[in-house]
Amino acid sequence: MDWTRGHTIGRGSTATVSVATSIQSGDVFAVKSVELSQSGFLQREQKILSSIISPFIVSYKGCDVTRKNNKVMYNLFLEYMPSGSLSNAIHAHDGGRLDESLIRIFTYQILQGLDYLHLNGLVHCDIKSSNILVAQSGAKIADFGCAKRVEQQGPIAGTPMFMAPEVARGEEQGFASDIWALGCTIIEMASGGTPWHNVSDPVSIIYRAGYSGHLPEFPCCLSEQARDFLDKCLRGDPKERWTASQLLEHPFLVGEFNKQIQESTPSSTSPTSILDQGIWNSLDESESLESMVLVPSGGESSAGERIRGLSLLSGEPSWDCDDQNWITARDDGSEEGDTVMDDIEYKD
Ligand SMILES: Nc1ncnc2c1ncn2[C@@H]1O[C@H](COP(=O)(O)OP(=O)(O)OP(=O)(O)O)[C@@H](O)[C@H]1O
């Protein structure tokens, strides 16, 4: 596929993410790029993403290798999520935290993604709000650079602030560890802060999570139901934590609103586009995600809440843009920009 690279929309610890456009179809997608010599994480992400398909996981669109300024780059093509990360959304939202109605929706969607992964024997290993991306259709899990098959032995991966006690102690990293990280992500959404207060260096965080016997503080603004849900995610003993399937049945998520979504949700093997076209179209026009977000179940929201919700879902994040950086990808061997290297095959 020939494509052009647009402005930079994100930079993680391993890769740079840009908007890209297919020259043939004009389709817009995201491209995550890193020098080929350092692309181990990205190739691992490619292997996993290319084997899964869920409306609650950012979808895989292909990969290639290009030459850019004498550097050989590995590129992973992903569905473009125009509203950026959930972390951006939390901080852009009024007061730097989300309303419980939004927390419920995003939790439900992340949990659907986790349930799909776990049923397929995969552990994400790095769930946190900056690895959840948001579009009009809602939240989807991204960044599979640390993901692994559950039976796979290997070093502990992920972000210390979100590590379950058993992960911090280096004992095991399984499905239950993702559930702990989901609990930490709910704390991020509800408080706008980190799960562990007043600690920032990795060693202190790992000590606090793995050896202190303490639990992260539950945000006081949450309802009893939400706090009970959090309690089921943040059990110190991984065997006592609820599974993703059990949590999908928790009263916090099983309300009138979620029943409607569940009835309309395609099976986990359905194509991603169903989320965008099917789920929301199958609901009444007045019950699209936007109106659900703006008018949560059981109540009218104020005009202020409607506007805040609307800007959350449709607003462009403030990217570190570099518009001078448009580069054309061609397969004609031209020296400028990215050159698609058709002769190198890095897919399985
Ligand atoms: N498909 C996408 N659509 C829109 N923005 C994206 C997409 N993928 C990534 N981004 C943006 O780029 C940022 C970095 O992406 P990502 O977390 O995948 O990179 P990483 O190098 O693996 O990061 P980490 O530091 O967590 O390992 C994200 O936080 C997000 O803002």
C-alpha cells in the first residue's frame, strides 16, 4: 500500500505515532513507527494485533518497512482514533476527572475488550488510561507492546503504578493482573490522579504495591455500587479478584443503559466496523453513544454536562503537531520520505 505520513499525534516510550493517508483509497489511519533495529516491541504488537479482532480493541490495518532519511523504519498501521487517549480525555474534562456515567461506559467497553483478550488466552499487561484510545464510538484498548499469551513465561512487563501486588513481587502476571490495572484506571478516571498518591519513583511504587499490604485509595466521589466494583478489581490476592466475565455482570454495569448496549453488541469475533456502524445504528437515533454519554441512564443532564460530553467525544486532542513533516511513501526508490521496501518481509 502507498501512503503519506501526516502530522505526529503521539509519542510513547517505544514509538512515534502519526496520522497517515492511503494514496489509493484516501482512507485515514494511524501509523506507529520505530527504527527497524529497535522494533522488537512493535513487531510483537503486530503479531498479537493481527491475530485478534474485537470492536473494543484498536484494529490492525497492516505493516510495512520503509526507508526515511537513510533510516529503515518499521511501521504498524492502526485504526485512527481521533480523540486520542483516555488519559487526554480525563485531563481535558472539566475538573480533570470524569462523571460516573462516563466512567461506567468506558469501564464497560474496556472490560469487553479484556474479556475478549482473556477468553483468547491473552494478557495485555499494560492497561492504563494512556493505553485506552477514544473515538466517537467509545473506548478501545491499544498498545499491545507488553501483551503475551497467558502461559508464556518471561520478564514482568508494564507500568509500576498499575502493577498488581503479585506482579510487583515478580511472582506472576496473568488475567487477574489486568483486572487490577483496570481498577487503577477507574481511579484515574474518577480522581484525575494516580492510583498511589505521594509516590513517584518506581522502587517506592513497587514496594507499596507488592509489599506494604495497602490498597490504593478509593475516590470518595464514587457511588457505593462503583466502590463495590472497584473492591472486586483491587483484591490483594489475585484468586479473589473477579474475572472480566464476572465483572460484566456486576450491578455497576448491569443497568438499563448497559442492557441496551449488551443486546446490541456483536460477538467478539465480529469486525471492528460493527462497533462504528452496527451497535449504535441498531439503537434508536436518540440513543447513540453521544446522547447516552450526554444523557446517562436514569436522568437528564444539564446543558453544561451535554457540552462537556460533546467536547470530550468530538474534540481533537492537543497533539504535539509537526505539520512540516508530511512525507510521501512511494515504492519507486525515491530518496525523499518513506520508501516502501517491498522486498523485506517481516510478517509471520
Ligand atoms: N491508533 C491511534 N490513533 C490515534 N492516536 C494514537 C493511536 N495509537 C497511538 N496513539 C497516540 O500515540 C500515543 C503513543 O502510542 P502508544 O502508547 O501505542 O506508544 P508506545 O510507544 O507503545 O507507548 P508506551 O510508552 O505506553 O509504551 C498514545 O498515547 C496516543 O496518544
